[in-house]
Amino acid sequence: MKVYLLQHSYEYEVYEDIKMEETKIIGVYSSEIKAKEAKALFMTKKGFNRFSEECFYIDEYELDQDHWTDGFVTWDSESNSWIDE
């Protein structure tokens, strides 16, 4: 069974050289049509209406499957290096 995840994501500047990304999971839907209907509704809501259509993402996922299949690394700001253990 497939589901459709609707997210809203955008980048904004905190300081001159520092940008942040904000992502909101709006909902999980049983069909792409329902996800698109929700997108159309949210595009008119306060806050969301200030952003373009490109800030909304619909992704298809298969239930009961891993979608991230490997580990990850992260940045340690104290040592200015990647942590990959």
C-alpha cells in the first residue's frame, strides 16, 4: 500500500551568511489526489499563503518498508569536524 506525504519546506536567512530550513509535515494521505487537495487548501491558509507552490512537496511512500537504509554523519561544531561513528 502506498501513502502520500505532504510537506511544506522553505529556507530563510537568519544572519548574512547563515540560512535555516523549516519543514512542516502537513499530513499523510491515502491517494495523491487527496494530498493535492490538501495542498490546494493549505496554500490559502495564513502563513502558507506567503510561499510559492514550490515550497509544498508530495512524496510517495510504500508502507512497512525502510526508506532510509544507511547510517548518517553529523557536524560537530566544537571540533569543527564530521562525526561518523
